[in-house]
Amino acid sequence: MIGQLKYAVHYALGLDLAGNNYTVYPDDTFLVSYPKSGNTWVRFLLANLIHPNETVGFANINRLLPAPGVLSKRFLKKLPRPRILKSHEPFDVRFQKVIYLVRDPRDVAVSDITSISRSATSRRT
């Protein structure tokens, strides 16, 4: 009973994060890559192509081309279809249409090191 009440409150507040437990529709397309491979950059390019009359920025990119793991199930259900969804998840048989972004691993390593050093620098100041 308490578990059901807790779920109802989370659902009402939009805190029921989807994680890997969300509905995948046959017309969904997934933009999949290893982290630091340029996924965000490609999301911006695709969002500008798909939504030419809308200004695309960090404030609305997750609404236009969302990452399901960090959004609520309710939000994902309300998205217009067909959807393009971002993922860093490993192979998932549910993903029927996939855009797989590949970047030279050496460049990924440099990007990751740069990102880590920037976050360490910002924590010190």
C-alpha cells in the first residue's frame, strides 16, 4: 500500500524516471553512441533539421530529442511520434531503428580527459 502511494506521488509530480523501463514504439529511432562521441552535437543538428522554426538550445534539447533515462515515463508517453531518442545504453533488442554514432576512440579519450579536468578545475574554484 505504501509502495503504491509512493509511486502515485512520484507519478503526479513527474518524478517517475523511466530509466530503462519505458515503452519503445516501432516508429522510434534511437541515436546511440559511447559517451563523449558527439551525441549532443548530432542531437543539435537533428533538432535544427526536424524543428526549423524553433530555436534549439540546451534549455530545450531534451524536449526535442530526449534522453529517456532521465525523463519521466509520463513525459515520454506524451511525446509526439515518431520519436528520436538519445541513448548511451548497450545493445537493446527493443531498438529497431538505430543511428549509431562512432568516433575515433583516441578523440573520445581526449574529450573525456578534457571534460574530467574541467570539472575538477571548477570544483576547486
